[in-house]
Amino acid sequence: MHGGAHFFRDQHPPFRFYMSIFFSVCLALATAFVPQAGTTRPTAAVQAPPFQAPAPAPAPGNPVVVVSTSLGDITLELYKERAPVSVANFLQYVADGHYADTIFHRVKPGFAIQGGGYLESLVEKDTRPPIQNEATNGLRNTRGTLAMARTRALRSATSQFYINLVNNTVLDHKGYSPEEFGYAVFGQVLSGMDVVDKIAATTTGTSGEHADVPTTPVVIRKITLKQ
């Protein structure tokens, strides 16, 4: 019996032996999870700002104009090869100073902003004769494109233009009837679409026979051709 008891003690070390192992393990774990002197805790990675795509560059040979408005500048590329008549007409009005002090007289959110024909008093400026309608050039009335405004008559565009706020497929050329012929796109916004959207957000009302007129005039101070 005594020998058996002795044998039993050899297989099971004393209680203090267990406690020694326990404290050793705890010390090892504590060392592993506590930062050492002179070190710092890792910090979260700093998020880089989102990449901003540069403004598109105009195609070689395409004229570029700057529309200076009371709400900021809009830079436009003109499609000289695709819409030569519309571009030449527009640039002649620019050279003549026609657009100085005209306004965006028609502003329809979710559709377009239109200008280039009226002064703040809503007196219409004199123009040259109407031009050929180049709506058959294959260019679409997508957001940010520049197009010639006209009446219901197919060849009635003079100085007025509009900038599309959305993809206005209803204005694209689809056929040769008056309802389907469409409106001629002749350029696009290179920069300043934020200004276009700011103009689109202005409060509008009715003035005489004109609807969708900004209550605070949005004035085109000048349009200049960039060299």
C-alpha cells in the first residue's frame, strides 16, 4: 500500500509544480499581447482621395470657346468636322460679340438650358439668316452636348443654343418628317458641367410669353475663342 502510494505521487507532481507552469504560461501570453517599450500600436491605413479623371482634351483642330457666365465659366469643344455649318455660324456670332450680355432664358431641370438670343430685358437680339440643320450628322443629344436651338421649322436655327442636362434621345435625328428630323449637336462641354448644373438649379418662373425663365438672370458676359 505504501509503495503504491509512493508510485502515485511520482505520477502526479505536487500542487506548486502545477502553479509554476500556470504562471509561466500566463507570463508568456501577456508578453505576446502587450506592446514592447518604444513601440506603437498599428494605425488604420489612411484612405487616399478618390481619383479624379482629367477633363477630356479636344480633338486636334476642334475650336474651343469659353462661355463666361454670372455663375462661372463653361468650356466648350466645337465639332468642326462633324458640324461645319453650325460651328462656323456659332463662331461668327462669337467674333461679332453677339453673345455679350445675353442670358440663359430657358432653364428646364432634367432637360436643357438654352440661351444666346435674349437680353435681360427679354428683348430678342437681331440675328443673321437661319442656317442648314445638321441633325443628320450622327451626333446624339447626350448629357453635356451643345446643340442648335430652333423653332418647329427645320431650318430656323440662328444664334440660340442649348446644353443637354440629360440624354435627350427625343431630340435626336430619327427620320425626315418635321417631328423626327431632330436638333443639330455641334459640340460638348469640356469643363464647367458643374456650372451648367448650377444654372439648371436656379429658380424659374414665367415672364410675359416666356416660361422657365430664371428669376435671377443668368447672364452670359462673353464668349471667347481660345487660341
